[in-house]
Amino acid sequence: MASKKIQLKLAMSHAIKKVRDTPQSVAALHQLIKAQMKGAEHQNAEVTIEYMDTDGDKIAILDDDDLQLAYETAQ
């Protein structure tokens, strides 16, 4: 069985973007987000990374284990 492709949704104050990258670490995810944030006013913005679990709760992604759990939940 083929694994499902995951798209990440980046919600910023000025736009919502979808990306196909699935970084394997929180550090790499932060780099991806920074690259997607256009404009100097957003370069130093505080970033909150969350996913919605199967119960509909927003879960914070604080480390690589949280990120992997988010990917598993998405599949």
C-alpha cells in the first residue's frame, strides 16, 4: 500500500500557503517556514507550529517526536 502524500498548510497573517515538503526535523520545518515568509515584517515573527489530532484538538509541535506524531496522524 502506497503511503499518503502529506501537504503542510502554513497560515500566516497575510496568506495561507500549502507546501509539499515534509521536513524530518523541527529545525528544518522552521527553515521552511522562514523561507516561505516573504517580507521583512515577517522574518522575525514568532512561529507556533500545531496540528489537529483525530479528536479535533490543536497539538503543539515542539520537538522532532511531536513532528513525527503529526505526520503519523496525517496518514
